[in-house]
Amino acid sequence: MTQPDITSLIPIFITLVLSLVTRNVVIGLFTGVLTGVFMINGFFQPLDTFGVLVKGYLVPQLTDSYNAGVLVLLVFIGGFVALMEKSGGGQAFAQTVTHWISSRFRAQIAAWLGGIVIFFSDLGTPLIVGPVFRPLFDKLKLSRQKLAFIIDSTSSPVAILIPFIGWGVYIMSLIQKEFTNLGVTISDWEAFIRAIPFQFYAFLAIAVVPLIAFKKLDFGPMADAEARAQAGENTGLFDEDMLKPFTHKNAKASFVWLPLLVMATVLLSMLIPQGFPFQKVAGSSFRAALSSAYFFAAITLISMMAYNGVRSLNDGINTYLNGMSKMMSVAIILILAWTLSSVGKELGAAAYIAEQAQAGFPYWLVPAVAFLLAAIISFATGSSWGTFAIMMPLVIPTALAIDAPLYVCIGAVLSGGLFGDHCSPVSETTILSSTGSGSDQFAHFRTQLPYALLNGGIALISFLIAGLTASPLVLIGSLALQVILVFTLSKGYMHKCSTNNPIAA
């Protein structure tokens, strides 16, 4: 093979550009893969090249045992999540916590806790928590923009920290693909776990909610929205008939906690005999245990719904199968991302990136640059998952080539994707959070943006420091800085309102 040059980056460049232009990551990934295969096999044989793409690149990704295990696990997760969302258990569970809510602070904390507890689906959380707490927020004169903000701060930011749900499985599969290509012996599980303390943006997004609720430290458009809500002028709403989540009079809170208990029991009973958590468990064994845990949890929930008359046995099974089928889009992104990584390896993209990085790029700057680039891509496409698929093949080889802190770099990609997603008005979570809360989409985007930018700025500073120190203790400093800045901004904003607008103050 010839010495890799800048042309090896053409498939990645095309993937990036088309993803940004079309706002569709699948189009970008497929075109990038096809371009790479053309470069390897010749531009003048289009039919033969497409055949090679299918036979030589796509099919091997499906027959690889690791990849197949990931796809099977994602299918089981998809079926279980669909059951949870369509059981009415989430609404019943959230309703149980509304009985002790008598203050604005408790309402915000309850919604925040609800978003954390219902961690299994970032897209389902808004449609479960939002409709339950919306009437309560209206009664206590809290703005629906605040509810949308709380939901958005506890959906993706919580999900991205958990290794055994769809987010974690997807991210680990991208990491493992790069490790395999580069001959790295670290397991995907270890890399994910060790990167958690460096997911600065996720922790900041979660932590800002109780901080604001406890001290009433709103600022920017959110402070205006809260002032209008207290004055009975809650604006930025849409017709509530647009949102009709599934509820049932026989649904119970146990529909949430009992299947999760079964899941944990099955998982531990299969992994503990293999030494978990004190010994390393083979990835294939872990995925098999997770698949089994999700399957038995689903069987439990289907049986509970049938027994309580919420859904018939046949209806429950159909819901489960429909949830499985909805994971097809995720599977397509994963397969194309794996294929792009393999094509890039064959073209020498990783070797070229490493060569250029070694030419003088500061190792400590890699996490901050990765964070910013991931944020830009995610903001433009509205897809954090697509961003991860594009960025991991770029960042991991670079980090390993110049001895940049690997886990900090992985955390930077994840944080950047999440940050851009939070800032994007076209993000799926932005749309669903506003829908679930009954708030106008643009009103939610406008009121959340200052908090997202604040947390993003703190995260950027944290990655500059962590790039030098690689210390998990940077997270503590990030959270402390957040407290100081929120206090400062809110006090300054309240002073400005008190002098210019006594009602808003």
C-alpha cells in the first residue's frame, strides 16, 4: 500500500459535508462509504464497485460476531423501550410523586427526578414526564418553557452516561471498531466507563436544574418566561390536543420498577458467576447477558399488562415487535459507520491523521478541538448519534498517535455531540421536549440556549484543563464553576430587571 496522503480523508470529508448540508447522517455516511470503495476499486467500474461495496464491506460488518451481537442487543432494547412507552406505567409512576408536591421548588425537583428515573429512553422521557407535570406546572404558575428545559436536561444527558441502554451500546460499538482497527487491547466497556467522569457537559446539564430550582436563579429569556408565568401570562404554548400520550386506568407504577428489577436480577445472575464486577467479563458474555435481561424484562411487562387488562397478550407482543423494528434506523447508521471506519483504514486515513498530528499538534488541545467540532456537527445536523459516528474515527486515532488523554478525548466527543444537540432548534430531543411540555418549539430553544451556552463554555474550559491533567477531579471544578457563574448571572439579571421592569423582577 502506498504512503497515505490527504486523499485518504476524502470519504470522511464527503460524509461530513453531506451530513451538514442534507441534515441527514445516513446520506452522508452512505455517500462517504461509496466514495471510499470507488477510490479503492476504481472510478470506472460503478456496477462492479457497488457489488464490492455490498459483498466486501457491508456484509462482513453484519457477519462479524461483535457487530452482530451489538445489533441483536439493540433490537431487544428497542422492543423493551417501546413496551415501556406504551404501557402507561411511566405516567402512573410519575403521578405517584405528584401527591407531595405543593411548591414550585418541589415541582421542578420532581420533574427532574422523573426524567432521571425514566432513563431507558431519551426520546420517550419527554412524552412520559411532560404530560404528567404540565398541569402541575400550570397550577403553580411555572412556565412550560421551564418544564421543557428540565425534560431536555434529563433525557439525553442521563442516557449518555449509562452503558447498558441503547446510548451506551451504540457508543461502545463505535469505540470498539476503532480499537480493533488500531490493535488496541482496551475493552469498549472499560473505555466507556473511564470516559464517564469526562462527560462534562452531561453532568453540567443535569446539575443545573436543582441549582436553579433551589435558589430561583433564572436568567435570560427563561427569567422573562417565569415572570410572565407568575403574572398569568404563560406564553409560547400550543394546542394540548396535539399531544395524546398513552394512558390507561389500570396502568400501575410497578410497570416501571418491576421489569427493571427483573432486568437487574437476570443480568447479575448471569454475570456474577463470571466474576463481575471484580473481574473482566468477555464482551460477548456481557452482551448475551444484557440481551437476556431485556428479554425477560419485556416478558414480565407484557404479562403484567395482560394481567391488568392494559393490553392483550397479542397486542403487547405486537408492540414489542414494532419497537424492535424501529431500531432499524440505528442499525443502518451503525453499519455504515463501521463500514466507513474499515474503508478509512484501508485507505490509510488513520495513519495519515496520526502522521499529521505527530507533526506538531499539541496533545493537550485535542479534547477541546474535538468538543468544538462535535458541537458544530451536532448543532447543524441535530443528531448527536450521527456526530459520534463521524467523530470517533477521527479523534481516537489522533489521541493514540500523539498520546493525548484517550478517555478525555472520548468524553469530549460525547459532550460536544450533546452540547450541539442541546443548542440545535432542529434536534429531535428539542422538538420532543417542547412537545411533551406543551411549549412552542422556538420558545423552548430560546429559553434553553443561554443555559446550554453557559454549560458548553464551562465544558470547553474543563477540556482544556483535562487535556493537560487527565484528572477526573476536573469534573468537581466544573460543577463548582457552574455554581459561581449561575449565581453571578442570575443576580446580575435580577438587578437589571428590578431597575428596568419591576414586574419581571
